[in-house]
Amino acid sequence: MLLDAASLYFRAFYGVPTTVTAPDGRPINAVRGFLDMSARLVVAHRPDRFVACWDDDWRPAFRTDAVPSYKAHRQAPEGGEEVPDELGPQVPVLIEVLAATGLARVGAPGYEADDVIGTLATRARGPVDIVTGDRDLFQLVDDARGVRVLYTARGGIGDLDLVDEGAVAAKYGVPGKAYADFAVLRGDPSDGLPGVKGVGDKTAAALITAFGSLAGIREAVAHTAVPKAPLTASVLRKLHESAAYLDAAPAVVEVVKDIDMPAVDGDLPRSPADHDALAELAERHGLQNSIARLGAALQWPGYLAP
């Protein structure tokens, strides 16, 4: 099980009231929510390995060099990602807590969590569940290898959409392996990707169905003398006008699957990595119940869910 950690702690922050606080009054809702989500995921799916995948770089240079608008609207004036004031201080606390529990937290310099997930999913020898609210990771689904996405967008952790190749095809009309090309064409305003102006989901799906891939579409564009559906005169013109974007965008949308990074164990810890540190963090931040629930989910001796 690979967690898109930022996706989950943002979801926890917005899903759990900021009135959930530490003993000194600081909001601790995102940490509490993340731990509770993790416990529920472990209980519901019983993974053998569990890795919180981290954004060591939320807006990598290789992506912004390709498409400068990538996530630009989410950048804080002083640099870095714009994060709610009450969430920012909670992220280091979550890092400390995860370290004390022994749950794996993995990032890679210069890469996003998506790329860590792509690399670990590609390396995996068995089935993989990816937990995220990010549709970009749909490109990783692979029925033959048992790679699927547990998508959080509809509701909470108890109401996940299971996304496999069939689900991608049913929802978007393209094979899972073509999802990245589909996303390039239609764009994604939430990530600052413009897409091809005037090409939406239906046209993007029709083009991929007809020509197989973005490369196939571009080959057809280069050699089409007599336009016909789905490569009509209007669509042909739009694709010609977007040539520079189509050159650059795949490097932004495609998840990296081969980061040069150490092997990751990820085995569920049989007991806390640092029991004393975990107890101190629980008391300082008012996390006793959430840590007890996580410990019970992990079947740690002496831990009972409240």
C-alpha cells in the first residue's frame, strides 16, 4: 500500500475540524486525521507493506522547465507551496510521529510523491494499492500486475473508489495505459496544465481511441491532408497550434517510474520504532487516541483501540 501522503494530510485537514487541538491549543486535526485514516486502511486492507510517499519537491524543476505554469497558482509569495496557516506547522509533527511509529516515509530529492509511488509500484513484485485523491496516478493502474488506485475523491477512507483498468475505460473511454496522454490533451486546471484549447474529455478520448496514443495522434496530425472525424479541420488546427505544449507536457504529466533511490522495506512495524518518543509525542500533541487506534490496527502488543 502506497500512500500519497500530501493528498491524505490535506484531506484530513479539511475533513477534521481545526477545533481538534493539542493540549496547548494548536490545531492537530491533520495529524489526527492522517493517523486515523492509516489505521482504517490497515484494518480494511491488511497490506503486508505500507509506505507514506512524500513530496520532497512539490514542484520539480524538470516539470516547471517544461511547462512554467505547472502548479504556479499554488505557489506562496515567499516561495514553496501555499499551505493553510493551521496546516503548515502540523506537517513536521506528522513526520516525527511517523518516524516514532516505524511506518515507512519515503521521498526522493527533486521528485514528487507521485514519482516515488510510480517507482515503488514498478519495482513491486506483488499487487499494489495506491491511496490518493490525484487522478494523475490512474496512469499506473495495471490489471496484469494487480496495481490499482484507491481513490479518495468521493468521500472518506471508508468510501474509496477502486480504480482499475476497467474503471478508467468506463469513466474516460481510454485504456489505463493511455491516461497520461488523455490528461495531456484535456489539461488539468488544478495543476496549471492548459491542455489543448477546445479539446475536452470526449474529443481526447476519441482521438486516443482512433490513434492509440499521443504519439499516434501527432503522427496522424503531421500526415493528414483530408480532415475527417475525429481529426476534423477544427481539431487539426487546435493540435497544430498546441504543438509546443504537446512537445513539453508529457514530461510534466507522466509519472517517473525509475528514480534512482534505495530499496524500501515498508514492512508493517510489529512495535513502535521508538516507544518513548511516541509516548512523548502523543502526550505533547494530544494524539493518544489516534496512536492507540493505529497501534491496535497494527496489532502492537498492549495497544487497544479506544
